[in-house]
Amino acid sequence: MAQSRNADGNGVPPVGGPGAVSLALTVNDITRTVRAEPRLTLAEALRGPLGLTGTKIACDRGACSACTVWLDGVPVCSCMILAIEVGQRRVTTIEGLAEGERLHPVQAAFVAHDAVQCGFCTPGMVMSCAALLAHTKQPSADAVTAAISGHLCRCGTYPHVIAATVAAGAETKGDGP
Amino acid sequence: MNRFALAHARTIADAAARATTTVADAMTAARSNATRPASLIKAGGIDVLDLMKENLLAPDMLVSLRDVAGLDTITEAPDGGLRIGAMVTLGALAAHDMVRRRYPALAAALAGAASPQIRHVATLGGNLLQRPRCWYFRAAAFHCLRKGGGHCFAISGESQYHAIFDNRPCAIVHPSSAASVLVALDAAIELVDADDTIRRLPLASFFVAPGRDTERENDLRPREILTAILLPPPAAGLCTAYLRQGERSAFDWPLAEVAVALVRNEESLCVHAVIVLGAAAPVPYRAQAAEAALLGRRVDDNAARAAARAAMEGATPLPRNGYKLPLFEALVHRAIMAAVAETL
């Protein structure tokens, strides 16, 4: 099979791969081109060619949510998305939340409320909690619990994560990011 | 995952022409022709990529439906029902205003499925077509009946999450919660082939029980795309409920789930009853004895309890899943009472 073929104008779909193809990915407002095989997941593209290792891969099956990033502002498991299918959608990772040295309110609240132990689930947790705050003013503890229902934390930080996010919501008065 | 090419289909016919095989056929040694390249449809990819990561599936090409126009819309049908494109995500459907108002049991089932992240990507079409979650089926080490082997490991093995009805010769439970509610709501589906020929059939008759074929859960054909799920308008006085019980309150497969759709006449007598059990059988299971127990009767607590007992008639539990009988009985009773509490 050819490495890359384009549509011939007769309705034949463009085919990429199985070898590496060039992809333009917009991550944290910066568009970069990477070479990737169709089988490369977004999580692998972020951690590999893009060097953004804040996003973690744990289960690699969408079952733990450690790899959570935003696609057009919506939390998704980046391990279950093919990089080749991201297209024009904007990717936001944990590296894109802080403004310079100023932490996102959820990040600051995680520090203040000791919501981190080993830290492996934390980037994903923060992405889900920050997405919640972007859409929900002053979320309740139940709303935070629902927002993080896909996340597994072996250290058991859940109560601190919920307290931190409720506190961050109370402080930001519902202003979006 | 194996190396594969990815095609972005532009039209349904495009996609259908390229889909040389179904996931079920590709996973069955007896049916797949190993010398011929296998090309499969990919929607959200949650199940297909999972199967590939577990080395249960190794297609040469995935045909993505992402760029096909019109598959991800929800529209009101001329008859007042709802036409749901197969690429609509579970999250978008659960949040849709008309679904929440007119089909609340469906919204409830969708909102309890998987995690927010998965619901944002997983599609309704993919949810209905996903392969079963039986741990023997999902483990490459077990060459089970459903993969073309000669034995169901669950029947004599770890059967705690398996079927209590119609569980021979294979004891999977159907993995889709949405399917149970959609069957209760009398949904239909639309399938389109490479010639743009439309095949429309009730969702309930799309599913395939192990007695007919152990190697697939539905009647999807090669070069055929599931394009839409069609909901009829809710009948006057229709009341519905969906209840589930799992080991965890979130992000877990149900141990038992029940979808109920009832209509009562002006004398408060039940004139229509559909009770569907999920996580009970290899296909969404109509508890017909329970339905018969309600028809023509006033739906009160006694009638609901009698129907719940009747729902377990004919159950053939396995050594490790007998606990499901009292669980389902309680859930059927509660779901009937929840449905009638909702209206009238």
C-alpha cells in the first residue's frame, strides 16, 4: 500500500499510512507538524514527537483517564484517539493551563489542598476539574465527583481533589479560563 | 497495535464500499480470509482500538466515518419521533434537550455509561455494535466459542458477570445499556450499503442470540454502515424508567439493568408494557412473563412485585451468578414503580 495517497476527485477517500504521514497538530495554541503512523495515538504523539510529557499514559485503554486532555475544550482520553484523526481540533494539555508562572486556579488549589500524592493521575484530574470550572459556576462536590468519575487514583486523593476543586470554583466566581 | 492505513470516507457509500468485513467476521478464524486485506469501519474507535490494542483484531485498514456529513446530527422526524445519526456521541445524546424531555430513560442510561471522557468520543452506533465485555472473549489467551473456538469458558468458570437467560452455548451479556432502553422504546435502525440501498429494521430483531450464531451479536453485513437510530414519538401516556445496579456507582458495567415502558388507559389499566433486562442475556432480554403480568391490571405495588417475580421465570443462572436473580427482581419492581410515579 502506498505511504500516502490523496483523493483523486472521484470520491475515493484519501488514505494515510500504514507508514508515517505528516500531521499538523495544534496543541496549546501552537501548530506543529509531526511525522506519525496512523496507529500513533494522540497521547503517544504528545509524549513522543511533541515532547509534552505532562500527559500520562497508564492503562492505555480509556479506563483510568490519566491521559485526559481537551479537544476543543472537551475532556477526552488521548490514548483512545488517533493523532491522524485530530485534524483542526485544538488540543489543550496540562502544559497549556498555567499562564507563565501563574498557575491555573485548579492547579493552585491542588497545591493548597494537598490533592497530589504520587502525582501520576494528577495532570488528568486537573484537566477534568478545570474543564468543569470552565462550564459550571461554583460546582458542588457532587458535580466534581461526577466530573472525575472516570479517573483512577491509586493513592486515594479523591477527597482532596474534590475539596480543591470546590474551593477553586468558589474563588473564581465562575469566570471561564 | 498493528500497522494499518486510515481512510477518511467522504460519503456513506464510500465507507460501505471499503468495509470489506465486519469486526465479528475479522475476529473469527473460520470466517476471515487471512490472505485478503481486512478493512473495517471506525466510528469513535473506543471498542475497535481496544480490540486492536489487545491483539484481538489486526485490520489492514480502518475507514473513518468522522468526515461523513450528516451522521452526527439529531433531528425531529416527520412523525414526531427522533432520528439519531449513528455518529452522535453518547455525551451529546444524553445532553440533548429533546432526549431529556421526551426520552428520559434513554438520557439516564447514557449518562450512566462509561466515563465523561469516553462519552465525549464514543458514538451511539459504536455503542450498539461494540463486542461483548466477557473477560474470556477479551483475553487473547482464551480461544472461546465466540472467536471460533470450541468452548465457552464462562459456563464452567468465572461467571459472575455473565448471562442468567439464554446462556447456552455462550454466556455473554450484551454490553450496551442504550440498547436495553432503545428496545423498550421500540427503536428502529437504518443500515446503508455501498449502493446506497437502505435496510430498515426494528433494533430488537437486529440482535443475534447464541442459539442462532455464537460468533456475532448482530446482523451487520460486510459493506454495510449503521447510519441512524430511529425513535418513534412517545405514545400518549407513555411512562418509562431505567435503573441499573453496579458494584461501583460510576464508571462500571452494570450487574443488572432494567428499562420499562408502560402505557395505562383512562381506567388506569396497563395497556402496553415492555420490560427489558440488560446484563441478563446475550441480547437485550424482553421479560415477557413480567409484561403479561402487568397487562390489563392496575399498576400498583402488588402488581409490580408479581411482575418482578415473573421476570425471573425461565432463568438458568450459572454457578457464580445466582445473585443476579434477587437483584433483577428488586430492580424490576423499582423500575415499574418509578415509571408509574413519573406520569399520571
